[in-house]
Amino acid sequence: MRSKSVEPHPLATEARPDLPQANFLGAWTMNDDQGQPFDIILFPNGQAVSTWAESATGAQGERGLWRTGPDGVTVFFHDGWTDRIILQGGEFLHEGFSPDRPSGAAPSNTSAASRVGSDRAGFVGIWRLNKEPDGNYLYATLQSSGRAFSTLNGEGTWKMTAEGALCTWSDGWNDLIFRTPEGFKKRAWVGADSKTNPPDLSEAVRVGESRFAVSP
């Protein structure tokens, strides 16, 4: 993950109190060392997830905890990575530190960071979907770039529609994640949509909104 070493951006040196948490809540997009976009979502409960899908957990992304500091936020992920989103000279920057990076070393990679647009920010992230016959849950990662990853269907794309987030997979399946008064749901079908008799209708849970176990 973001393994290329680059020159760090100089940090602001003036002393100041921690920035307000509200300045950073929500979904942020940045690039890895290969120039590929991914996202970090910061939740009000102090939890965070990453849509970087090339980790060992793949479409389940990364899970972690975050806290504010004098120049931004620091996120500690379960796989040992540490990420920062910092405010510098009026611009937001991302820094990623690999697990083997010694304390005080330059970041493993850096890029610009920006907020995900409000039209899709509520759907970007990691989704726990229906339980499979083997007892494991299906997971899907939706990146703000429009890429999607599934523990069952592999890679696909997604887009916002009037109903919700529509995922299209290379194996012919489609998933629609949408809001209901009872919470999020997922409807799945193959080929043409059959709304009157959907083959699969199940609960959808956005990972991070409720408490999860993580040991960063």
C-alpha cells in the first residue's frame, strides 16, 4: 500500500491547539503511490475506514481509529498503516506511513487530499451486505472514483442514481444499495432489473457507523 517513498511536505511549525473534529468528518479522497485514488472515511464515533482494496483484506478495506492534532488528523489502521490528513497553507494533504516506517521518518507516500462531493459521500466506503451460505458476509467497497470491489463479484463500477448507489459487476450481477425508513437495503439481480420480484433483498450496513472491533 502506497509503498513509494517521496519527499515529505514541510509541516507547519507554529504552535496551535488541535483543529476541531468537525473540520475533518466525512469522506476524503487521495492517491496512493501508483496514482490510484482511494478514500478514507472519518466517522463521528472516532472510527475510520479506508477503501484501499489492495490490502490483505481486499474488498473489506481497512479499519481503524482517528484523532485530531494541531495540523490535522491521524488515522491508525488495523494493518499497521498510519495515515494523516493535514491542513497546510490552506490546502489539505495526505501522508501515508507504512508499518515498518520508524517514528519520525518521512512518509511513504504523499498526495493532495480533498473532500468527496456531497452527492456520493454518504455511499462511499465499505458495505457489509448479505450473509453467504458459508456463514461469511459479503462485502463491497465503493470508491469515490466510481470503482467498486466485492468479496464475491470481484471488481466493477458504481454510480449514483435516483434510487441509490448502483453497482455493476463483470459477472452480470447488479447491486443497488438504497435507503429505507428502516435503514439501508441491498437489492441484487442478474441482467434486467425485476423490481416486482427481486432475486435478492437484504440488509446493507455501512461499516464504521456502528462500533467495530479493531486493534490498530
